[in-house]
Amino acid sequence: MRSLADRIRRVPIAGLAVLLLFPLGVLVVYGSNTPSEHTAPLSSALPVVAAVSQAAPLPVVSRPLRLLKVDPVKGYAGDSFTVTGDGFAPEARVEFFWSTVDSTYLTKTFADNVEYHERKYAEKRVRLGSAVGDARGRVTAVLVAPEDYGEVHDLYAVVEGQEVARGGFRILRSATITPTDGPVGTPITITVKGLGWRGFEQFMAVRYDNKYTGEISAVTTRGTAVFQIRAAGPPGTRIIQLNNSTAYVPGAYLNTQQSPQAYIYAHLDNKQEFRFEFSVTRDGGPAPDTLQWPDSERVARLDSDAPRTTMAGAKASSGFGTLTPASGPILSHTTVRAGGLPPNTGVGLFLVTARGNRMSPSGWNLDSIQLSKAKTTESGSLTATIQIPDDLGGWHMVKLAASDRVLLEIPYYVEQSLVSVKPKRVRAGETFTVQIKGVGWTELDNTVAVTYDNAVMGYACGFNSNGDVTINLVASGHPGTHLIDLYPAIYRGKDRVPWNYQTPFLTFARDFPALALGYRLPAYRLAIEVIK
């Protein structure tokens, strides 16, 4: 039997490179025994749930691949590029597959908490098109770069299910704003395409007039971030900047052009950031306070038995029921309709919630607040209207119990709400108060991050105060309208790639870990007037 060293000596040069590199998770393309410039690491992420059509399995490559020529080799999502290759069988049908990833936020739901863990990516391939080769075995196809994560994507030529050639196309990052002028308080929609999924390609920091405003990401939106900030400041030109963000510390990475990620902005004139001008045309006074809710199609609709906070480990002993409506703010009413219960039985209705905090040694526990009492009919049905108490927000169970036995649990979502901003007219140096209700207690809904005229001030939590967040702020700046915005933020987590916790999550409406768990967390759009 030959030794391992002898067997390695008999491996062809290209095959040896494959043998040595595959254990490192790297796939190498060869053209004249030379690696392609589009070499990229293979993801080792676990499978996740995401929707991209025509996904293909990832076959094992057993031989070197020929080189596909791609022209141009980079561009924006939606751009066309031409792929050519030769050495195929005459008149062979060639299919082209695009390498990408599915992504998700990994969270863990317990009865007393939701933990944020990390972002997970799983590599896959999607079919982009096909072409038939000529009699000489040469193939040419014009393909379109999909709207996808930024940076290099491998492109595979497949014949009869076998990979035979590979090339690559790089999606460049782009950004736009609209509108470019308007009065104080104008919503400015910013769209960024081509955010990556590797390392520090995933984040960007937003600045407004050189003030740090918050972070954006596009983990679950395939590299496209769409979000809003509001026009602030006196009439005149305001500057909006989008920089790379390391996520080690809050704020922009100001000399990206000298960093290992300099390639991200190499196609821009200034080589370091996206920069826009916005013209504030006038100050028409504070607009009414509003809440901006997440995009409805991005909020998951959970099955009644899907894991939620306050859900008991064991299934309730009997019955079925609904709450109408199934969500609402504190002090709102909902109607319980239940059946399959013991007949002619007194039943207590409870809201299961949390009590405690993260700071003291005693921690926290679940508690049941009695809402009302009712009695089932001879057929075992029950109808009752209950009021949601002034308490923590997020997912709760409405529990029906009789003789210390839980009969039924029905999920109810307590939404956040604005109580007041007062006074609305103050002098510089005076205090005004913002109060909201229904803040939750998990790592995903315990925290709101606050900005003043698009500058980050800090954050506030609502666990120890049972969902009430009262923030006393000091007015500052020129006479006129000043904006206060409260954004969802992650309190803390276990992500292996650094993350800026407790900072404004500007892309909350489309890309936030809580959305997949059915949480509707708003941004608060508030304003005051500073008077002389």
C-alpha cells in the first residue's frame, strides 16, 4: 500500500491545490492552473428560512473548472453583463447559476425572555439563465445582476447537472435620497443597495450635519436598506453622510479609504463615503407627533401555538379560544371567546407578564395579573370582555384557570403607545418630558434609542417600570422646531461579529430581529419648539 506522501506526489498540480484548500473552506477556480480573481470562501452557516426562487443544491466539485469570461466584471444590481466561454460540447445547453446566501437573525424564545444571538447565512445558488453553445463549443449569454448582497458573486456554468466553468460578478454599493429639499420635519427616504453579508460589509453608519444618527443593515432584505430620517435644523443646506461602520463602537469609520474595506468605496469620487445635500427650505413649526410602524408585510404572522414569551411549557388541559382584537395598547379592550371548557365552572382570566429587572441580583420572574372572572355555560363556552392593564409590552398570554388548573392560554400582543410630550414650547435649557407606554422586557423590545435633531443622545429601558418609559430631556439649540426620534434598539446579544447595541436601528421597519417573531416596534416622530 502506498504511503500518504506517495499518494500526494502522484496527484496532479491542480488536484493537489484542491486537496489542500478544500479543508479550509475555499473553492479555487483554475485557468491555465491559475486561480481566478473571483476566489471566495464558502459559507458554513446553518440552513435558514428565506425566499429566493429556483435555488440549486451545492454540488461537490471534483475537478478544476474552466474559466468563464465576464464583461464587465462589476456593476450595480440590474446591470447587464456578458458571459462567454469555450470548450463546451458542441451545441450544449448551458445553465448559469448565481451564488448567493439566505440569511436570518438567530434568536431564542423563552417564557421569560427573547435572546438575540447572531446573524446566520447559508450559501445557495439561483438560476440566472441559459444559452446553447455553437458547433465549436463556444457559449455566449447576456445576464442581469439581481438585486442582491453586494460584492463578489460566483457564477457557475452547468451542463447536464455538472459544473464545468466558473466566473464572477461584483455588485457595487449605491445610495440615493428623496426628496432633496423641504421644510423642517420632512421625511427623507434613503435607499442603499449592495450592502454585503461578510464581515464589516454588513453595516453602515448615518451622519446628519456630522452628527451620528444611527446604524443601518440589510440582513434579511438581500442587501437593500430603505429607511427614513427627518429634515432637521434651520433653513439652509444640511449634509447627510453614509460611512462604513465597524460595529465595534457606535459611529462612522471615518478613514475607510485606508482600511481593509477600502474597496467598498473605490468607485466613488471621494473614495470614503456616500454624501448628499438636503436643503431645509423653511421652519413651519412642529408637526403633530406620530408613530412610524414597521412595514406590515415584514412582520411575521405567527401560528397560535408558535413560541412566545409567557407561554407555559406544558399545553393547557382543555379548550380553545380567540381574542378579538389580538393586539392593542395598554388599557384597550379585547373580547375572549372560548369553548371546550368544563361546563358551569367559574373561571379566572389572567394576564401573564414579567416582573423584575436585569440590574438587581434577584433578576425577574413571570407573574399573573387577574383581569376578571367569568362562568362557563352548560356547553362549556365562555365570552368575556377584558381590559389590558398598564403593563409591559410585547407578547403575553391571557390565561383561563379554574381551581389552580390552567384551562387555556391565548396569545395577546401589547403594543407600544405615546402618552405625551410636554411642554411642547420651551426655552433653551428648560426640561421637557417624553412618556411612552408598552415597552417590553426582552433583549429585542426593552430599549428605545433617542436622537435629538438626528444626533444620538442615548437610550432608555422600560423593564423595571413595567413598560413605562419617562424621559426628561433638556431643550437646546436655536429658536424654532427641534425633532426628537425614538428608535427600536437591541438591548444586548451574543453576536460573534460585533454589533452596536443600544443604538438607533434606523432600518427597524424592514430589517430587525424582532420582526420574524411578530413584534411591531415603532419609531416615535416627535417635536418641540424652542422659544426665545
